[in-house]
Amino acid sequence: VPALWSKASLSSLQGSDLQVTIAAEAERTEYFWDTRVKPLLVAALGKAVVRRPDFTIAIFQRALSYASSRGFFVDADHQDALVPLADLFNHKSAYTPLDMETWGKDTDTDEEEGEEDGQ
């Protein structure tokens, strides 16, 4: 996720549209952290807790990237959501006939080969 790249890595995007997009997103994220998330954490946990090193914008950005990459639109009532294991339904599995004994070998073929070998 480019939002989590180091400044040195981001410098390779200098002058590109992606660099402009990432900078704007970083600005929006910092604003959201400063005006919404951090005040909510202070109200819920207290200033002393939120001053600890594990309550930083960098940690928030990482958590935000996890949520945004795994969330999806459910329906009009629920909007976007994180649904544990739901992303498993987004993958197509290979068709496996029920008469397969092992991956890649058909049981009928194995029996025929065994008969030819005298087994």
C-alpha cells in the first residue's frame, strides 16, 4: 500500500499522478486522525494512554489499510463492512470430480493401469 511506503520509496513517484493522489490521501488521513480518531481515543481511554507509542498515526494508517483492503459493500442497510472469512467466498475453486481418489489421478485410470501390470 503506497500510503505506508517510506519517504525514500515515495520519492520514486515524484511528478506522477500517483504521487499527487497518495499525498492527498495522506492529508485526508492525517486530518481524520487529528479531528476524529484521536479525540475519540482520548475520550474513551484518556490522554495518558493515547500518548503511548502504540497510538500513532502510522499505526492508524496500517489499521486503516487492513480494513479498507478487506472490507466490502454488503447492502444498503449495512453499507461497508468487515465480515470475517467472507473474502473466502470471493475465490473460485477448481472443479474436482467426486470420483477422484487423489489430486490429478482418476481412480478408473489407476485400476486399468494396475490390471495391465498384472497387479
